[in-house]
Amino acid sequence: MPSDKLWRASLGERGLRVYLFERTPGGNVYREVYIGGKRVAPKKSLRHRDKERAEADGYTLLAKLKTREEALTGGKLTLSALFDMYRVSSAHGMKKASTQRGDEAMLRKVMAFLGEEREVLTLSHCEVERYEIARRNGGHGSRPVGPRAVAKDLVALRTVLNWATRQRYSRGGQLLDHNPLLGMKLPAEKNPCRPVETYDRYLRLMDVAHDVDWRLPAALVLAESTGQRIGSTLRLRKCDVDLDRPPYGRVQFRGEHQKTGYEHSVALTTGAAEVLRRHMARLVSGPEAWLFPAERDPEKAVCVSVMSRLLREAYIRSGLETSPGGLWHPWRRKWATERKGMPLKDVAAAGGWRDPTTLLRCYQQPDECTMLRVVLEAPKLYGEGANMGEVTPKPTPLRVVK
């Protein structure tokens, strides 16, 4: 029979302790970590009842904490110690779970190349260049990648280093007094491939979309008329669409499904509202029903890979080639490019961009019609006192051949 007494164990010494305990007699073992009299890790269940195993794991953790503390007090902060502290920090914990997993994967790649016991302050820009060369050539056990993938890894590293310059450890000392990679230049593609879709191709796809799948017309019309990411579009629920709101309705994109966490609503065009009205008539009742349900399980939203496969089929049926380097995102660039002459702040807010710089740098692309207007319709510059009425030529109207 299990004992009526709660089991507890305290490992370590004053200022650095690991507590193991039961919340119910014979139940799972829990763990808490205290450094300098303060709890530095939340209460955590070990998900088992083996006390010997819990103590062995506790001593292993205690050894790591002691090594980390000795490194800090000795002025030598290693990459492994820094990354461990960042993983349990509030700055990392406030990110979405998917973002956390991605950051941790990138940090593991960097740490594997530079060395877990590498002292942080000894890092230099030479190591960054070596890492870039190794990743792009497929070295260090990875496949060859482009400069954007390398840049993401280095951004994750830079984020941790900047975080360390603002943090202090338990005894009051600063983790890093400066960022050793300050001014690090990130690799960038000289000629990035950022395709933009066009409205004439949209019309041809809409002609065949319903024959491919009943969900594709609504997904395609939202991509073209709202410019939102396909991941957030496919996570819409029935209650997120308000077709009675003037002038033609609005769609609420929830922050929890946005890449940047930016919650906003977008007005619908009259054509998009009509397509959505027919689409919603086929959905099951209930405001929380998915706008794009999965075929086999309507309780789940359809995944992006399924809708991408359906869109590729629509391209084939319409006799069109898919855009090189993109499938759904070219529609987001189309939406942004069509609004180049509109106020930047409003375009960014409607499209879900927190920073207009990203909108300008990556989404609003040059197009032939606008470049012709720049060349042919630009006003001439005259000096002070010139009689512009006599010398100004009449502008030639621009004719765009469709």
C-alpha cells in the first residue's frame, strides 16, 4: 500500500537547490529550482513516480546549474549556458509555440557549429562568415541552403545576444556587458525571387476553381481581395465573417492565427462578399464552425498542403503555369503592389503588416504599367522664373495594351 506521507527531497546547498516532492501520496514527482533563495523555474511535473530516477535527474540538473553558476561568477559565459537561460526566459516564453520550436532548432544548429562550451565573448565576425559558408555549401551535416535560411539562424543568435545584454543573473551581475557580434551583417540574396500574380490569371483560375473543390473559390477570392496569408485565412471561423456590415461585409483575422499576432479586420469587395455568401450556405450551423473544414473531419480546419494541392490542380486545368518560387504568397504581393499609390500606413494596417518597412521591402514590387507612368508622365523641373506656360509640353496620354 502507498504511504500516507508525502515524499520530499532537497538536493544541493544553500543558494542552489533542487526540490523534489509529491503533491499526493504515491503520485507523480514534481520539481522546483531555487537559486539565491528565489525560484527560477516554475513547478514542473516529471510525469513519473520513480523517486530514484527523479533524484538521479535532479543531481544531473544540479550539476549543470552549478557549472553554469561557476561560469557566470568566473566571467565566462558559454553558449550552452546562455541558450539554456534564454529558453526559460519570459522573452522566449511569450512567443508562440511554433516560433519557440523554430528558434530553438536554429539555435541548436548555431551551437553545434560554434561549440557548446564556446565562450560567448570570444565570438567574432569571422565565425559568422565561416558559419555562412558551411551552411550554404551543405557542410556540418546539413543540406545546402540559401542566404535567407542562414540569415534566420543568425537573427536568432543576435536576438539571444541582445537579450543577454539586458539581463542579470541571480547574484546581480550582468550576463553580457556588450554584444560581441554588434554590427553583424546578415547575408542577403542579390536577386530574390518574389513573384507577383495578376488579375487576369485570377479570373481564369476562378473559372475552374469550383470544378476542383467547393472550398477553393472562397479561399482564392479571399487571397485576391484581402491579401492575407493562407495560414490565417484557412483558420477563419463562420463567426469571423460579417456579411451584414456595410458596405459589403468584413472579415476578422484573429491574432492567434497571424504570423505577427496582429489582429485586424478587412473590408470585403462586393464580388468577394457574394462568393462567401454562397460558400457559407454550405457550411454546418454554428458560429464556431470552420470556414474551410477538412473533408474527412469537419471539426478540423483544412491544412495548407491540401489547399495548395487543389490550387495547383486549378492552375493545370486553366492552362497556367504556377509562379516560380511561390503559390499563395504571390497573391499577397499582388494585393500590396496594386495599392502602391495609397497611404502606406493604411495599406499596412489593412494587410496585416505591423511594420510598413517590410511591406515596402518585400511585398510592393515594381510593375510595367507603373514604371511606364514614371517615365512618361513625370512632370518636368524648371528653374525659378521660367515661363512654364510657354515651354511646358502637353502630356501624352498613356495607353496600356491589355
